[in-house]
Amino acid sequence: MLFKESLQIKTMSIVLIGDFNPVIIQPFWLASRKLIREQEAQNAHVEIIHNELVKFELDWVSIEITKSRFEAKSSQEPYFEPMRDLCIGIYELLRETPIKSLGINHLLYYAIADEKQFYEFGNRLTPLNNWDEYLTSPKVSQLEIIEEKRRDGQNGAYRVRIQPSDQPLSTPYGILININDHFAVDKGESGRNREMISILKGAWTESVKRANEIPEKIYNKIFPQ
């Protein structure tokens, strides 16, 4: 069985770090700028709108903004690209917003058949018999691999974190593969916004492709067919 057939939840988020004015970005502002439909704004679930924090959900995306962080998140794959387009639309309008960094995050939740396979997955990633002399019944809690020098030449890093699932799946044994595709924006204050938009447009397809390939390739390497 292909590992991707065990994938049960796929979530993507776009995270921006910078200097934000949270209270600007709320559902009716988005609708007034034609970024979402009026009906979506009316149906939005608003948790809080405050100078320090804005948090609300549409049917297909959740938005949370603080003074230093903007995050859009969705677990509905058909809306991943519309989520990206929404973020681009917001900051094409708010051109003066300074952006320091951008993260395209992929959270992939896999159901593992049973306890034996769950254990063996961690064991093959990092052999646990190396610890037999020092620990009783060692298990892998979390493994993190980082590419500090991006292969695409952009400033930033690429991080893959593997850990037990924190979401309920169809079996008690789940794995979360959390991929953080991080870009550091190094232009001057006036150029940061435009560079972020350019990266988000240009790097998106490759980011999605790479995040979809890595788990399958790692699984096939540790469990060769």
C-alpha cells in the first residue's frame, strides 16, 4: 500500500511575521475589497476583534492576526490556492505593511495500521537499539530535520518534523509530518511586502509538490517495496 493512501488529514497554513495592524483585517473589510463574498462575511464566525488580536473563521479558512504575526489556515484541500490568493490580495492592498518572513506550512496526518507498524516506523527512522544500553523501551517522540541552506537559493530554511499525531484518526496510531517551508525576506523596509508577494506566488507550486513527495519517498526508503 502506498503511504499516501494512509493520509487522512491535510492542513496548510500561511504565516507571515512582520508589523501588522490586526483590526484592519476583518470579514466585512475583506468583502468591501472584493476578496471574499458579502455572504461569507455575514456568515463568518468572529471570535475576537481587538487592536491586539483579530481571530475569525470562514467556511474554508481561519484567520488570526496579532501585532507581529498573521496566519491563514485551511484543512480543505480545494481551498488551499484560494487561501494563498486571499493572502496575496490582502497584502497587495496593504502594501506598506512590513514583512520579515513567510512560512508555507504543510501538516500531513497519517493513520498507521497498528502498534507494531507505528513502533517500526520510528525505529527505522532512527534505530532504537542504539539506546538499549541506556533506556528501557525507547520510542521516538519527535524527529526534526532541517535544511539550513535552501536548495532554491532563497533565504530561509526547510524543516521537516515527524511526531505522533495530535488529531484523532481512524486508528489509535497516527503520525504527523509537519513541513515548514520558511522564507526570510531581506529587502529594505519598502521592498519587503513586494518580495513576500513574489515569493508566495512563485514558490507555491514547488512547495506543495515537495511537501507531497517527501513523506512518500521517506516511507519507501525505510520500508522498501
